[in-house]
Amino acid sequence: MVSEWGDELRERLAALLGADEVGSLWLLAGGASKEAWAVDVRTADGELPLLVRRAAGGVIHTDTLSLEDELRVLEAAHEAGVRVPRPYAYLDDVGGREAFVVERVEGETIGRRIVRNPELAAAREALPRQLADELAKVHALAPEAVPFLRARDVLERFEVELDSVDEPHPAIELGLRWLRDHRPEPLDPVVSHGDFRIGNVVVSEQGLEYLLDWEFAHVGDPREDVAWPLVRAWRFGVDERRLGGVGEVEPYLERYVELTGRSIDADDLFWWEVLGNVKWATGALTQSRRHLNREERSVELAVLGRLAAEMEYELLHLLEAVS
Amino acid sequence: MRDRPSASELVEATREFLEQEVLPTLADQRLRFRALVAINALGIAQRELDSEEPEVLSTEEAAELARRIRGGDVPEDAPALLEQEVAAKLRIASPRYLDRYR
């Protein structure tokens, strides 16, 4: 537990930040593949709330970033003015596992609250344009600042992932088939966040505060990120608001196009929305395998194997509309 | 096994115990969330044990269809058949999800 490495970490933080006092660590709610610890540090400038991300079990997809690279992406984004928690340090050995330290930020991240809570109504109003503002900044990041990010063929990637599941999913195959047969001309690749959606943004009553969870960052077609928050699973039950359950696609897309000069219209996003459903259906299956393969035992991961059927149904629904 | 409780009844008893006796005692948000996921998982298991719906596709048929589609040979009735298959899976895994399409 913490006591084995907690004291060592606190000493390192004290040295690193010139802290007068480092409080005790406590475990926060966090993602499935990594632990998230909170710790408060007092420096000459005042109280500094910190978050320590530490490796847990395996990785979600085969191509997630290491914590070291994720922090480097955060640093590049922070430098370029993207709203991200301030990055502090990468630590290669915290109780035998790697970790990084960032500012611990306040606000709402739970999707179903962001799409429903009455006190976040004004935030939902503001979010479509704010999401576009942030995404335009991400897509303007210089690839040279993050040269370790990889570009991969999206269809090949999901085919390989699906094969690794070793269970027949003809509905996902149908989605992949349609995507192969209708593939659009690629746009120039950009630095992509890779998991840009409601659930990975911190929201206050004013709207978007921070963009989190950069572990899927890669280099790719900008439309992959643009369309990802449209995927039904990320509308958290408020299906009629197609942009992440918070708003309409048009003001978001208009703003993005205005800022980036890329010519993308709503119809162009359909292919990427189908891709998004293939991606999350496959992702849900591979996550459940981490439990089944005993990489990381978790009832949360386990049930995803059954919930992949939701994305399969959405895929069939989308394809029906264009057949 | 003919002795009761049946597998379904045992799952149900466990789910009710978690829901009615354990969940109300949990203050930690993370634990509450995981308990709800566990309750949902037992619901899935129970619906599957109680289901009398025949399989739309056997594992072999699903594997054969997946292979054909991957190879570019999509049977004409595949979309309709798969809609039935996935709807049947959802009646066990997430029955309320289907309401979102009505």
C-alpha cells in the first residue's frame, strides 16, 4: 500500500517543488488502468493541490502512451495554451511503477451529470463552441514537439484489436466492411487527442475548464477527434443532443472550421461517427479481456464485454440509415 | 441440479443482498459505483439464466458470418439478421438500451 512508497514520494515532491510541507496521500476515483492519488503540498506561494497518476495494471488499447510520453504531450499542450492541468513532473519509480504529477483541478467530469444537472445548463450552452476552441488548439500543436506520437491506419488497428478478442462479432465486421468500402480522402494529419469527448473534460458552471486523459494521443486525421464526441455512448442518455448530450453539432463544427480553415461538413462526420462506434465496441471488448485474461480483475471491465452490444446496435442503426 | 435455490435464484438473492443491505452502507463514491456495476452484472447473469429465447446465431454461424463479411462477401440478409442477433443480446445485457431507439 501507500506506506511502502508514500513517504519516498512525499520526500521527492518536497525536493522537487521546494515545498515546506507535503500532506498525506489519498486514493481518488480514477480510470481503470491507472491509479490516481491526491496530495496537498504547501510551498512559499501557498497551497498546491496535486494529482499523482501512477501505473496500475496493463494498458487499455495496445497503443496507449506511457505515462512519460503522456506527460510530455501535456507539457506541449500546456505550452501551446490548451486548457490542461498544469504538468509538474515525471517520476520513473514510485513504488516500482512510473507516475507523473500534475495540478489537481476541481470541477465536474462525470458524463451523466454534465448532460443533466440543472446548474450546468449554462455550461452546456457554452460547451459546443468551447469544445471547438480547445480542439482547434490541439490540432494546431506542432508534431515536432511530440515526435514519439504514432500514426496508424485506423481500420487496420481496429481489425487487429477485434482479432485479439477471439470471439465472433459480425456486427462490428459489418461496420468495418462499410468503412472500408466508403473510405474518404484523408486530410492532412494532425496531433490528435484520441479520446476527445464529454467525460474527459472538466466542466464548471461556466463550461469547459480542462481537457484530460491524453493517453490515446496520436497523429491522425483531424475528423477522428471532431466526430468522437458525437458517438451515442458519449451522449450519456441525452440522445437528442448529438454533440455529447450537451448541444448541437452545427455550432461546434462551424466554430472548428472557422478556427482551422479545414473544410469539413456535417455529412463528412458520418463516416467518422461509424468509425467511432467500431472503435468503442472493440475497445469495450478488449477492456473486458483485461479482466478475463487476469491482467486486471475488475467487475467494471468485465461487464464491458456485454455492453459492447450497445455499440453494435448503434452501428447497425447508423448503417441502416445509409443503405 | 434439481435442488433449489436454482442458479438464477442464488444470483437473485445475492443481487438483492447487495442492493438492499450493502449498497446503503457504502459512503465512498468509488465503491458505490462499483457496487452498482456489480449489481448490474448480476442482473445480466440472471436474465441470461432465465432467458428462454432461442439463439439467433450459433457461435459457428456467427464466426462464419464474421469471416464472410471480413472477406467482403456480405450476405444480403446480414443487416436484418444481425439486428435480430444484437437485439437479443441486448435483451439480456441492457434491455432498457433498446428503448432509446423507439
